Amino acid sequence: MSASNRLPVVVSTLTFGAFIAAVSTLTSLRARLSSTFGITLTPTMLRIFALAFALVNLKNLPFVWHWRVFKGIIYQSRIQKAVRTPETLFAPLITHTYSSPLDLDYNLHKSNSTYFADLDVARAHYVGSIIATGLRRLNAGDREGLPEEVQGASRARGGYGVALGGVGCWFHKEIGPMVRFEIWTRLLCWDRKWLYIISHVVRAGTVKPESYAMQPWKNKRLKGRKGKGEGEEWKKQVFATSIARYVLKKGRLTINPEIVLERSRLLPTRPEGMGMPPRAEAEWASKGGQSNGALKEPVNGIGSEPEQAEGWTWDKMEEERLRGLRIAVHFDALGSLQDEMRTDEALGSYSDWL
């Protein structure tokens, strides 16, 4: 969520707090409010009310969003001791939050703009959990066995990092005031440039995973529970679905996401002679897997026969990656919308404040 979108929330929180503080010090104003509402308002009562208002809207207070994001990044990259394995590459990470009063719009539903602030926090946790090890190893100079693309990256200025390159959201159901919800975030796929991350905003407690890979002590709570309920009923509890894409950089040099995932020990053993995924796969996937002139052979060794080997193999991983890529390319294609801006004639120009 951008600073401009958060500004009204910050201003309204500070304004209301200042109003309560002012009321608590003005005897005449307190008396007027007391006569209007028929109750006696003491300075202590007003301070308690102001404190309660701040606590209920804690997630909207200044700098709290920054704390939530950095807490997620630091916890997953520095404090979390559990080691992810290739088998959990596409498994979701769940974060919990709620819709505060200051999240609401004029319909008393969670405002669409506030979804993105919560999604930022969820993705901070998730992205930190899948690339932190790889980035840390690369920044420490561990590039043994990597392709020339990264071996030569030492000449690029700056450290290895990640940046958000686009986000979209589809709203399925409204979220009312003070409703608790969860955000299930996972890796959808990747190509030569982008990591695609999807998130599902779900009513809290209505969907349960079959197990917790990084928190095994929680698995005792799941005994006797089904992973997603009966049939497809769990889908009715999804409030919204989001997709985002991230790019990995060293200065101005783009790093193939597969390199970082491999350094994070999240990929199966790479078959001998297997190269990195090309960007051209987006065109291949958009045509439903039908090869074109540039892709006459099956992509990355995926043939027509299903994988028969036991365990999490490279071919199984590739099959899932390409399945997700067929979805992601439709979102990726929306990047051409920048060419749809019209500059010949405008309807008008107005201020959104005064």
C-alpha cells in the first residue's frame, strides 16, 4: 500500500486522537457532550475511550505497517529456525489479521485499498521464507557452481535484493468490521525474470491445512480434521485472491529466480545439462503448452508422459511450475496497459483534498 493511500488513514487516526485529547481538557465542551448524550464524560473516561480506539485500530497507526512488514522479513529470515525443503516449495504460509474500523469504507466493508497493506505483510513473511537463505549466501560470496550470469554479477554494484514488480487483486466477498481473516500465500511459478506469488484472503478458522511443515508442534491440533472440509465448500470462505510478481536484482542486473531458489535449497536435484528457464516460456504457456517456432521441443525436458518416479523430482517440480505459469502469463500480459494511456484530451483536473 503506497504512502498516499495510507495518508487518509493516518490523518484520520491522528485527528480523532487529537479531538479526544482536546475534549478531555475543555470543561465546557465536555459539559455540552454530556448534556447531549445524557452521560457524564470525565477526562479519565475520554482518555480510556481514546486508548481503546487506538488499540482497536492499532494496525492503522503511524509506522505500525512498517513494523508488521519488517517483523515478517526479519522473523522469517533471521529467527525462524525451521529449514524448508523442496517438498514444501509450493506450500502456503498463513498470516492472521482483522478488519479494523479504520479499514472500512462508506459501506462499512473493508476498503479495497486496505487489502494491499495486509497483503504486503503476508508476502513479506512468505518471500522472506523462500529467498532469505539464497540471498544471504549470494551476498556472502557463495557462488560456487552457479552459471556465468551470476559468476559475473560480482562486478555489478550493490547487493542482491528483491523488488515488487506488480500486484493485482480480485474481490469475491465483502469483509465486515472486526472480522478476523487469514492470508494464505504461496509460490505460483517463476520464469527467467519473475517470481509469481499468489495470496488467498480467507475467513479465519474455516480452512485448515493437513499439516504444518515448519511448525510441527501445531500438528496435534489438526488430528481428526480434514484439510479443506467437505467438497469445495471451503471456497465459499475466500474473500479475495491476489497475485504479485517479484524481481531479484543485484544493482541493475536481473537475477534468474531459479538461481536464488536453488541457493535456498528449495529445488530438487537439477538434471545434468538442464539450463535455466527462458523468458520465452510465457508465450509457450499462454498458448496452452503448444510449442511455437522458438519452442519446438518440450520445455525444460517435460515430455508427454507423466512422471512416474517416487518423491519430489525435478520433472514434478517443473510440471507444477509450468501449470502455474499458464495462469501467471495472463496477469503478466496486463503490463501492456501502459500503452493504453490517452493524452490527447482530458475531462478535467481536480484536487482530491480541497
